Amino acid sequence: MDKAVGKGIGEVVFASVAAAIFYLLAAAVFAVVVKAYAPSQAVVTTVNWTIKGVGAFVSALIFVHKKRALVKGAAAGAAGCILAMLLFAAIGGGFRVTAFFPLELLYCAVLAALGAILGAKLRKES
């Protein structure tokens, strides 16, 4: 395998794992808020999507480097979203995939791609 390809795969893996860990930690903190205040389902859904968007954006911003940042960022966002779904299914005891899941994948992929592009522009690499 080419060294650049391996490095790119590593960036995507690091970014997607970081995003999934962020989702888990932020969702655990939000679960405490949900338990205490019992917000509506719309609020819970909105906050969950916001948590995923922030995690995808920031993880791609940090871990994805210049070369092919758009593609690697989008892949990391989608992979992070799928990984989070699998982790939540393992913790919660089952899959809960809705009709909005493809839209959620696209949302995470787009935000991670934007984060990767911004990170590539801000990063000072040779």
C-alpha cells in the first residue's frame, strides 16, 4: 500500500473514532439533562444532531490534513456517524435506524468535509 494512502486512511480512522467518542461523551452528558428536565422529543433530536455535527466538524478539522481533505473529511464524517450508530446500538441493546438516517449521514459528511477544508486552509504544513 502506498504510504500516502495509508496515511489518509489513518486520518479518516482517527477522525471518525474521535467523532464517535465525542458523540458518546456529549450524549452521556445530555442524558443527565434529559433525565432532569424531560425536554420534548424535538429538542432531544435537535441536540443529538447538533452534537453529531459539532463532533464531525471538529474531529475532521483536527485530524484531516491537506491532501484530498474534502474526500477524507466526508468519509470521516460518514464513518463517524455509522460508528456512533453501532456503538449506541451495542450500548442500548439494539439498532434504531429511522428514515432520516441517510440525511443524517449526509449532514455529518458535509460538516466533516467543511471542517477538513477549513483545517487544511488553517494548517501550516509543507
